[in-house]
Amino acid sequence: MEWRLACRQRIGALLDLLGPSYAEVLGGVRCGKTALEILERYGDPRKLRRLGVNRLAALMRRVSGGHWATDEATALIDAAGEALALWEHDGLDFDELAWDLASEVRLVRRLDDEIRHLEERIGVLYGKADPAGIVISAPGVGPILAGGILGRLGDTKRFASLAGVRSFSGMVPKVNQSGHTETRPGITKQGDPGLRRDLWFAADIARQTDPQLAAKYHRLIVERRLHHYSAICHLATTLLTRIAACWRREGRYVIRDIDGRRITATEGRAIVRARYRIPPEIRNRARIPDTVSGSAQ
């Protein structure tokens, strides 16, 4: 995943050389199948201009299944014209740029294929390890995260208590004590960093479906004024405890409203949207510069 992201970031950087219009049309780092096809074959804006709107629109229509056509083709031809005008006197080597773009696109495609095969294999192995689908029943947990969580956590029945499960993950607070003071400067991070990462990502998604997690997130952000990453770490610990409890009692995760009433995932998402929206000014304050790995690990 990190290698693929690095390739896409390099593609974004190369597109920046051609001007902002290229990234606006093709999506920059997030460019999809159609954009990758065009960049591999027509990374040189001179070649793209010679192709023309009609032939480019036909290519876009075929590759995108009809989602892209004349409007996008016209915008991209215009972007190519802007790139040529931008570098008219400074002499950017478009041949070399096109070669670099095509190379990065081929790497992205190969990595996408490998990731797809790995995800299929993970799905098969996870199905054998958890035929009842207990871990994957938790909101925010798909086949890949379920495989990562179960593979790293193992059988939670081997722990004497749920507190032992949390301690194993490293998602419990440190305690610094002296003769007169006691402080809690973050989590211990003594467990598997991959487990904490997977739980962090799962919790960030789960809060959008589970009203109890959403209410806790809302309280942590609005009342306690924690930043986003710290709040998600708290939710990840709660989610881990619930998954472990489900595994120990051999039952699937049940989404409930804050009054304990059992609800569906669709109802949960509607409740979260209606009750637990974070005001924009508070959300901007909460998303202070940080890194996922530093907070989740």
C-alpha cells in the first residue's frame, strides 16, 4: 500500500509540472483507471493535442464505461494547451516526462494486481479462521481489517480478562508516578503496531455507523477538546474491547443506540448524521497536524 501511494504521489508531482489544470481533470494523486490509461499512452501534451478531442473522447468513453466523454476530453486538451504555453520558453523535456509518467503508471498497475491477489488470499484465510464472521461483524471492519485484527490478536480467550486484551494491544495509558504526582502521557505502544493501526482505521469508520461510538467521539471532540487522532485512539480501544468480548462469548457484534435499543447499520448511520455532527469550526480545530502512525501506534 505504501509503495502504491508513493507511485501515485510521484504521478501527482509530475502532473504539477504540467500545471494545475491537469490535476483538476485527471484527479492528481487520486487518478483512476481512465486517467492512468491516458497518462501511460499520452503523457506528452504535444501527443495529446495531436490526438484531438474526438479521438480522446472515444478513448475516455471506452475505458471509463461511458462516465467520461467529450466534456472531460475538451478540458484535458485545454490543459495540454496550457502546459505547452507554460513551458514554451523554459524547455521542459516532454519526452522524458511522458516516459516517467508511463513508468509510474505501470508500477501502480502491477502493485494493484498484487494487492488484489493478496486481498483475495486474506479473505480466504480469514473465512477459515472465523467461519462465524465475528470480527467482521463489527462496524468499520471489512475483510482485510478483520484478517489483520484477528491474525495479530489471536484467540482472546487466552487472556484472563478484557483488560489483558487491551494491555496486549498497547492501547492503554502509560502511568508516570513519583512521590507526589501521577501523569498519563499517552499510550504504552507495547503491542503490535499493525493491530493498533487496523483498529484505528476501523474505529474511524465505525463511528459513522455506531451511535454509541459516535456519541463518545462527539464528547471527546466537543467537550474534552481532544484532537481527532487522539479521539479515534479512544474509540479504537472501545472497539477492541467489544470485538474481544464478542469473540469470547462467540456472538456477533450488535449495533445499539445509546439507549441500548438494537438497530440496523442503516438506522445507525442516520442517527449519527442527525445527532452527532461536529460543527466545522470545531472539526478544523480538532484536526491539528499529526500522523496516523504516531497516534495509532
